[in-house]
Amino acid sequence: MRARSATSLPLASIAQIFLAAVGAWALAWFALASVSEEAAFCIGAGAAMLVLMAGLRHARRQHARANATSALAKALLDANRECLKLLDTDGRMLRISEYGAELMQASGPEQLAGANWLGFWSGDEASAARNAFDAAIKGSRSAFVASCPTTAGVPKKWQSRLIPIDDGHGGVHAILCASLDITHEAELAADLRAKELLMSEMEAHVGLCFYSYSADYTYFHHVSAGCASVFGIDARTMRERPQAWIDLVLPEDRQQLYDAMQRITRLKTGGRARYRIQHPRRGVRWIQSTGNPVFDARGDLVRIVGISEDITVEQERLAELDRLAFSDSLTGLANRGALVLKIEERCRRNAAFALMFIDLDRFKVLNDTLGHTAADRLLKSLSERIQAALPHDAVLARLGGDEFAVLIDHASDKQRLAGIAKDILAALARSGDPSRADAFVTASIGISVFPENGADQETLLTSADIAMYAAKKAGRNGFSFADKASTERIVDFKLERDLPAALANRQFLLHYQAIHEPRTLEVRSVEALIRWRHPTRGLVSPGVFIPILEETGFINEIGAWVMDEALRQLALWRRAGARSLGVSVNVSSRQLRDAAIVEVVNDALSRYELPASSLQVELTESALMENPALAQRTLSALKALGVRIAIDDFGTGYSSLRYLADFSPDTLKIDRSFVARLQDDRATQGIVSGIIQMARTLGVSVTAEGVEQTAQLELLRESACDLVQGFLLSRPVAPDEVLGLSIKAVD
Ligand code: C2E
Ligand code: CA
Ligand code: CA
């Protein structure tokens, strides 16, 4: 259909050409009829024929051109994404494009043909449309953006252009109106604008500075208006000079700020810094800045975003809380908490310092006679007097009630400390008005020195406290230094307090010292020696805590643990190859009083499948002496199991020989005090070899303890001592080192 209509001529053209041909024939006929009718007819017909053919050719060419033009126009129309309308000079729609009708939600172009275009707009929109239309009528192109509803009543936003079409005589005979549907874009833009507005309103009102920094901190992508209040720099200046805010940071805070900034980029994690700035209008302010890294799809750091805020108020509140927590409300001096922190800090630094504990004498009486308010006033004025008497770098604290303490740095010289104490007493005694009650205030002062009188705040304060009581006892209004004995008592007391938890916290362990055959030096057995790994004191010697364990009765519980642990360990060594190795376990007198030890030993031996003879129990003479009858009973039970018995520290008791008969031990351990004198003292040599001979006749083995020198070993060999033990041969070692000693392979 379409192809044929493009090539076939329209009927009107054919009619015109035909008429022209008839005209040509008639003209030839009239002109030539006078010559010959026949010739006239023939020539007329020929002319008509020629005219007819030329006309047809011309018409066909013209028609093809018109066809191409309209096809192009139609294609252009279809490709156009606007609503195209041809309006007449009254604003009626002559034509509307197919797509235009679709945009207007019409059933087709016909539905809108003849509709009043101006009538689609209302309100302000109507006058914008009218103005644009009027301008176009006057021959100029115009444009406007306005909303009008579709035929279905859906509001749409249009961007319209009006193009006048001139009539060839300087007038306008139609207007082309092209309207682009921008509803979606307009909504997006409005959305974005609303969000941006919300953001900037929020940013402007919260008083925070939001920023987006380049990954190398050289420029800002964004800085919110809040930077004007936080840094006193407006956002534009900040964007132009991105380092402007850093110039305000106090020099002493700058490094840690740089460090925090670098940590963010280096570790690629969020970070925070608190620092002070010199605000252009508000003086020194505390600022907190947070920064968070932002990465692109490849995981590369692209920027740092974050917030800076003024935290001065919060910081001041914290400082005030700190001040309240660490100061005494009456005198404004440091309180006990603050003093403790200062002492701990000096203990950590291992710096020499002294502590004075000041207690006012008979203040309770003053308090009762003066009343609380006056007594408080007095305390305040006394604190000022003490302060005035102190060296400028001393720290005065009020511990509570009428107790004060002074911390004096770099002071271990007792004479200087005595001088300061005398100054304090003199300052208190001095009073302007002898009629006043406070004229007669005196004090007692106790002084402790680090580390002599304690290595921690608790011991130092208690030492000074005890020394203060000594000063009171000595007649008041004086001072006294802490002594070593009272410090030791405090240390003991503190260990005692820590002991109950030590077992549960697995702070005990066993070391083992080898017992050798004196000639081959082969190891026959090991002695289990307890160690306490104290959380703050490190390894504590059994000489310190065993007496406390014995006094408090904990020795039973811990002794049972030692027994079990030593036998468990022995079984491991034996299984690992040391098949004839034996173990010695020290047992104290208190353990002998309780028959439970027999049960413990029996249980452990069978649990670890050990022969009873592999265990030797060591008892001191003093342990046996305490309650011989009870000890005898327990020992007999142990012996009945097959366990060996040794008398430890032999020779230090008073009636040594009696035990040989009463307890019939398997071994005597000659105390190391004899061994120590062996090489210089002939008498001792005689005693030692006498003990060995006597023991031999009784069938008792002898072990010499504390062998530290080769000469001692030589003499013990000569005296035919059975076994030797001492630092010369081996020190107590951890269990995993025992197999490294040369142990006798088989019995
Ligand atoms: P002890 O039973 O006389 O143990 C020997 C002590 O002498 C150990 O000290 C050991 O390290 C030390 N020693 C060994 N060879 C030499 C030497 O050549 N020179 C010197 N100067 N000393 C040497 P340690 O381990 O400090 O034990 C001290 C005491 O604590 C022990 O004396 C023992 O009476 C007691 N003890 C240790 N462990 C326990 C235990 O588990 N239970 C009980 N009840 N007491 C234990
Ligand atoms: Ca021992
Ligand atoms: Ca001993």
C-alpha cells in the first residue's frame, strides 16, 4: 500500500496534465485547420501527446520529492521524545504527534485534535503558558516550564518550547509547540534539594563540623557551616586553606593529633583525637575530631569523613569531677585516693621518696569541746600551717579526720626528714593567740622511706602509720621512723592475706633439687621444694611463707597438694626412663598432727602406681619435738606403708640422738651449717664423721646438705657419706630440667 502510494501520482495531477494536453491539441487544431484538417488533427494530436508525456514526467519527479520530505518529517516526528503539537493562532491544537498523544495519556491524536491548548493550564501556570503563546504569535520563539495534567488527570511537569511558523508574508499562521515531560527529573531534583536543605539545616544548627577530607589530608571535599562555630573559621576559608584549622592547634597537642590522623590512613580504621585549639574569638577550646576512612569499589582509600566538635564543657566537667574525686572538700588538699595514685606512680618509677603520716594529738577532745564547725575551721587553718612549713615540692594530703600525710620527693636522708618533721611540729605549736584553743595543738608523725619500709603504697602507709603510733607512745608531739621489724610484720600480714587464694589461682609450683651419690655424682633422688609465684612480688621463698602456712593451718591443704604433685611428677619421670628415681617431700609438724597425711600419701602412691619406697618424707627435729606421741603415730603409719623417713636439718635441735632411737629414721640429713664449717673446723669434721659412723651402725643412711665447695665434697667422700646435696652439684630446678641431670639408670 505504502510503496504504491509513494510512486503513483495523485488524481488531481493526472487531471491537470490531461487538461494541458487537451489544450495543446486544441491550439494546434485551430492554428492549422485552415491549412489542412487532417494535418491539423495529426499535429494537434502529436502536440497533445508531447505535452502529456512531459507533464507526466515532471509531475512524477515532483511527487517523489514531496514523498521523501514527508517520510523524513514523519521519521523525525517519531524519533522525537517530546509532545509535538501544531497550534493555530487561537491556541487550538491542529495536530498532535502520536507520541505526544501517548504522553498526554490520550487514546490517540484524534482525541486531542481541536482541543484548546491554553485551557490545559491553570493558575500561575496558565499565565506562563499565555505569555509564551503571545510571544510566539508575535513571531518570537519562547519557552516556559509548568505543570499541567494529562487527559487522565495525572499532573505532569513540562518544559515547553514554542516556535512560530510564518505565513510567508511576515505573519504567523501556526505555532509548533514541543513539550518535554520532565516530571521524573523534577521529582528527583526536588528530592535532592530537600535532602540538601535538610542536611545543611542540620549541619548549620547542631554546632558540629562535618567534613570530608581527601585521603592525603590536602583538601576538603566538603566542610559544613558548623566549622565557623567549632574552629572560628568559615567553611569557604577552610576549603581554600585546608590547613587553617591545624594552625590553631596548640603546639603541645599537635603531634598526637598528627599521630591519630596518620593511624587512620595507615591502619585504615576509624580514629579519634582530643586536642586544644586557640579559637580566634573564644580562647582555648577542647576539640574532639573523629575520622573514618571511606573506600572505593577496589578497596582503595578515597577520603576521610568525620565530625569535629567542641567538647570544652564536657572536658571541664570531667576535670571538675576529677578534682572532686581527688580532693578533700574541707581543705581543698589532695585526698587519700589522690595520694595513693601519687605513691603508686613513684613506686613504679622506683624514685626515692618518703612518706609522713601526721596525726593530731587529742583532736577528738578539741572536736568535742569546740563543736564540729569550729573544729572544721581549725583543721583548715592547721592544714594551711602545715603546708607553709613544707618544702615547695612536697605533696600534702588529708586522709580523713585529723590525719594528714606528706609525700616528699628525693628524700631518703633521715636528717633532712627529721628537720622537716620538726618544722611541721613547730608550725603547729606556733599560734598567734594563746587564748585560743588551737594554741595547744600538737601532732605525732610517723615516717616511712621507699623502698626500705615498703615497696608499695599499702606497706609504706602502714609502716608510717605504725611509726606514728610509736611516736604517740613515746609521749606525743614528736616523730618516729618506721623500722625494719614492723615493715616485715606488715609484709607477713599481707602475704597471709594473699595465701588463701594462691592455691586456687595455681600460684604454687615445685622446684626439685637433686641428691647425688658422692663419687659418681649420679642422681638418686630429688627433693621437692615449694615456690610461690606471687602476682606482684614474684617468687616468694618458702622460708617466708611456710611459717605463715603453718600458723594459719593452711599447711595441711597445701602440703597435700605438694605430696600429690611431687608423686605425679615422679611417675612421669619414671615413665620417661628415670626408673629408679626417688623423691623427698618436706612435711611440717602441723601435718603430722593430722592423720590425713597418711591417706593422702597412700592415695597418691596408688593413683600414680609408685612403690612406697620411692617416697621419702623429710621432717625437722623441731617438728618431731612438738608432739612426739602424735608424730610417732603418724610416722608409724607411714612407715607401715613402706615410705622412707628422713630427719631434716639434723644437728640443729637439742636432743638429736634421742630421735634416732625413737623414730628409727631411714635417713639423717646433716644440716648445712655443719657442712659450711667442714673445711675450716676440725671439730666439725669430727662431729660429721662421728654422725656418719654412728648412723652406719644403726643402719641409717646419711645425706649432707648445703655442699657448696669441692673441699667439702672431698671431706664428705673421705668420711664415706652416703649422699650429698648442694649448690655445688645442682640447684633446685624446674621439673622439665630434671631429666637433663645425670640420673642413675637402674638400681
Ligand atoms: P630444707 O628442707 O632444708 O631445704 C633445703 C633448702 O636449702 C632449700 O631452700 C634449698 O634451696 C637450700 N639449699 C640447697 N642447697 C644449698 C646450698 O648449697 N647452699 C645454700 N645456702 N642453700 C642450699 P628453700 O627451697 O628456700 O627451702 C627452704 C625451706 O623451706 C626448706 O628447707 C624446707 O624446710 C621448707 N620447704 C620447702 N618446700 C617445702 C614444702 O613443700 N613443705 C614444707 N613443709 N616445707 C618446705
Ligand atoms: Ca628438706
Ligand atoms: Ca634441710
